[in-house]
Amino acid sequence: MADRYLDERTFGVGDVICAQGDLTTEMFIIQEGKVAVTRTVKGREVFVALLDRGDFFGEMALLNSQPRHATCVAMTPTRVLALRSGELLLKLRRDPTFALEMLRTMSQRIRYLDDQVAKLLEREMVSREDLARVLARAASHHAERLE
């Protein structure tokens, strides 16, 4: 049973739930169906993940108020719960285990990305200097947002 403060939405096969670059800020929890996550990099669509029931996505746009980082498409008939910032806070207060699961999932995603960066460095597909420049830019951007 869905919480009364959550917005339930349905999508058909191939429907775009959110698109890379969009300024929308909801996050979504999959109730039924499968969602493919892709990113466009240098003009090519790159597969990122296939999400299933219980998974969530869109949290970065909700938490950072930044444009969408990826495109999410329903691969099967899909039903999601959409949460806005205030609704997420209510959900976290009412269901602390949801907060723990969110943190656990986000930590797994960070570990995976860290492993991918390490593999690129090992293969010398990305130089340490390039990585240092990217990290410096990210730190600078973060500092600007805090001011």
C-alpha cells in the first residue's frame, strides 16, 4: 500500500521517466517493472544499470537540485512512487529503515564507481593527471555551491 504523501505514476514500455539534462527533481521508487538507466557520453548512449522492484533512482537531482545525470526508461510496464524533497523527508522520518537502505545503496554505487575509476587507471585509459584535474574541478564546483 502506498503512503498517502507519495505520487504513484505508471509508464509503458519505452516511456522516458526522466531524461538526462532535465531540471525535474523528483526521485522514484520502483513498485513494479524494470527501468534502464543510460547516459549520453560523447554522442553515444551508454548503458549504466537495469533497476528492478524496490530500487530507487533520481535521488541525485532531488538532493542536489542539479539537472538529471542520466535517462531512465521503462523496459516493462512500470509503476513508481515519485517523491519530492519534502516527501522524502517525511518518508525518512516515518521509515528509518528506508534511510538506511538508501545509504547502503548509494554506498554500493560509490564503491562500484570507485572500482571503475581504478580499472581505467590500471589500463591507463585515464591518466592520473586527467583524474587529478577532474577531481580538482569537482572540488572547486562543490566549494562554489557552499558559498
